[in-house]
Amino acid sequence: MRKKVIPIYFASDKNYLPYLTVAIKSLVDHASSKNIYKIYILSADLTDYDIPEIRSYITDNIIIDVVNVNSKIESIRDKVALRDYYSVSIYFRLFIPTLFPEYNKAIYLDSDIVLNRDIADLYNEFIGDNYLGAVLDETVWSNKDFIFYTTQSLGITEKQYFNSGVLIMNLKKFRDNDIENDFYSWINNKKLATVAPDQDYLNIICKNKVKYLAPGWNKMPLSDLSADKLYLIHYNMFMKPWKYANVKFDSYFWQTAAKTSYLNLLKTQQANYTPQQQHQDSVALENLLKLAVNIAKAKVSAKQQAEVSTTPIAEPVASPALVPINAKKNK
């Protein structure tokens, strides 16, 4: 029987190589011999020579390649204004449909994830004619300020807004509907202020064209979920085990990290993450929430709405759930 080919994409740079290695190791550990897994690492600075450990995971059914996207980046510089404070890698997932016309469907994964289940099970999810299969963003539906932002600024409720770190992509639909150029048009012509440019625009463009998946396929360390449903853990935003020792579900990360050569480095990074850096994370979150609220308020004002709701909007305060505070250091 011919094996099914499952294309999987990551976007990374050299700084993220240790975490990418853990993510790919977790994927390989749960891969089935019944499938062929083609793993592509989209990068502007990594080469095959930079990833000897990741390449050591290659087997008869595990194929791993680095794809240099510099030529693609250069080709779109006149189409999209790239902000200095955002890594260009956030746009890489949008290049997949046109760079890989041989595939009609693919998986995209952020590098700050750990898999506890065969990624083929995600790939096999039926998404029909939808553009994407995705999971509702827990950082949004669990935070009133982000809900205010997505609802008022983007016109998308917390029951629609998805996280773009784990995606089943209908590449054919993206190509047929020229979603990549639609994205460039939105960025350059709509002048929409955003908090997370790629994710916000994907939510706008793909609205009502999304198959919503079980939360276990993109579980963030915010609330409990039974262990048998933790298919994929996403250490989103500031909730990084290599920074904090009290991140929920971090045991899964460390179990996989222990199988790589980066364990000591990752433990050292955590041990050396200072109170000052933790404070900076809290400030960054507070500023992000303020930005979200201010963008939404400006949108409301532009619409000349006299009242948003009967409940006054509280000033945003950094949430301990999104930034682990007073992290316990490993001894």
C-alpha cells in the first residue's frame, strides 16, 4: 500500500533552533511508520548545515529540509511594509500555497509546541472547502480586553477568532482565491491597525471559512484539559518553559527536551531568566493589552458609537495567567 505523504511546515530562525528541535523531536517520536512525513523548515538564515541534530531524525519515512525564503521575501518587499518590531518569519506561512504548488493540503506549526499525538491525526481532519482548520485562541476568549479588541476592531467574536500557530491549510483554496495577494492588499490598502498582523489578517480574510478543531490540538498553558486530550501543547506568548519554571504542562516539554542535546542549554536559560526580564514580560503584556484596547476604542470612536456596552471598559492589567509571575527556579 502506498504511504500517505503529510507535508508539515515550520518557520524559524537560528535563535529559535533549540525550541524548533524539541518541537520536531516530539513530532518524530509520535510519527507512524504508515505515513511519510515531509517536514519543511522555512527560514531566512538557517541552512541544512545548521541543523545536524534535526537532520539526524531523518528515516525512511521522515524527510526534513530547510527552505530558504530570502528570494520570496525580496519579491514582496514592494507589496508589504514589514514592521521593524515584527520578525518577517510571521508571514512565512502565507508563502506555503504558492511556494509548494504540488500540495493541496498541509500542516503549519509554530516552533514553540510539543506534540503528544501523531500529527497525521490532525492532517486527516476533514475541513471541506474551508480555507483553514484551526483552534479558537484561548488567549483571546479568556481575556476581556482581547475580546473587546477582536470584536470591535476586527469584527470577529471570541467564538470565531482562531490562533494561527497550528493550522490545517487548504492550499488549493488559498491559490484558487489568491489569498496571498489578498493579504498584501489588506495590509497596504485597508490601513487597519492590528495587534498580531498575520494572525489578525488571516482571521479577517478567512472569516466564515474555518473548520474549528478540538482545543487539544492547540492547547495553551492557561486552563486545565484532561491528559488524554492534550494532543498538542502550544507555549504561546510569554508562557515559555525555557523562561519560567511554573508553566502549565511544562513536563511534556522537558520530557522531549531531555532527548535532545539542548537540555542543559534550556535549563540554563530558565535558571538565568532574571526578575528584571520577568518584569519586562509583564510590562510587555500590559502594553499589548493597552494597545488592543486603544485600537478598539479608536475604531468605536470612528464609527461614532456613543456607547460600547453598559459595562465600563476597565483599564487593562497584566494577567498572571498569560505571564507566569514569581517563577520558581529549578534547583
